[in-house]
Amino acid sequence: MSVKKPKSPERSRRGKLPAKTIKYLDKAGVKHELLEHKTIYTAIDAANSLKRKMDEIAKSLLVKADKDYYMIILPADQNLDLDKLKKVLSKSQQKQIKMVKIPGEKIARDVLKVKKDSIAAFGSLYKLPVIMEKKIAKIKKVVFSSDSFNHSIEMAVKDFINLEDALVDSFGVKKKIKKAIKPKKKKVIKKKK
């Protein structure tokens, strides 16, 4: 599902291309693939739409720790453990972090200076440090958000870590995903006449 650049640099058949992200990756000389897909809003939607395993999709979260903001990268099949992240940040910052939280959407828009809610996984675009869950760092290639609801970026995880100078540590917990329960079929007993 890779996409070659369309005739118009601003639009593809599914909406505006993530031009800022593409320019950033091209300038850095990082090998990547632009994936075009239907409109998605969550990492789970991305996994389903792109027919990928949940741990091959990176979700991006903005987190506030005391007065600072960080871009957090987790596999789609994990949730963020705020207490673990607080310990990781305290260790890396060499000071005790008192509060870690996920800010609301309005604050996230103000901090990241974006007009829409889609954000790229690349913290450097927002001048934010990147912290990546150790589990995702063990995978060769992962799909990252690109600041578009219709495009994602697939690239080697080691290239992402080097490009973003990401701190890699463990702060995720396995997500409990409920499977839809199928209703039992009622047995139809045919009566003989």
C-alpha cells in the first residue's frame, strides 16, 4: 500500500499529504515508505486498515511531566503506565518528577501548534524529546503516525531511534482488548406435521 508522490505535491486521492513530515524525512535522508489508507483515528484502526499486527503499529502520545512535554511512542497493543514513565523520566532527567499526565486535546493542539488532532510520531518536528517503549525498539520496521489521518510512515525502528535521538526504556503495559462476543445461534427445531 505504498504511495508514489501524486502529480500535485499537496494532495493525494485521500487528502492532504503530510508535507512537513515528508520534507523532514527527506532532508534527513532516512529511508521510509509513505502508506496511504482510509481515514483512521487510532492505532488500532491503523492496524486493521493496514492489515498489520498491533505491535507493528506505533502510537504517539503527548505527555506532560511537571512543566515539560515529551512525545511518547508505544506499540498499539500497549497502554502507557504513568508511574513507570515517571520513574523513567526521573532517572533520565536526574531529578524527581512529581507529575506525569496526558494533557487534553486543546492543550495538545496549543503545545504542538497543530490545527487538527493528528500528530506525527517525530518529536523533533515539535521540538520535543522522544521516549520509546523498549518492546517496539525490538521490531525491525514499524508504522508511525505522520500528522495525517490518511497517511502513515513505515520505516526501520533503528533509523527512527537515531533520527529522533529517542530514549528507549520500559513503561508500557499490555492492553486488554476485548473481542466482540458473537451471539449464539438459536437452534431451530422443525416440527413434523
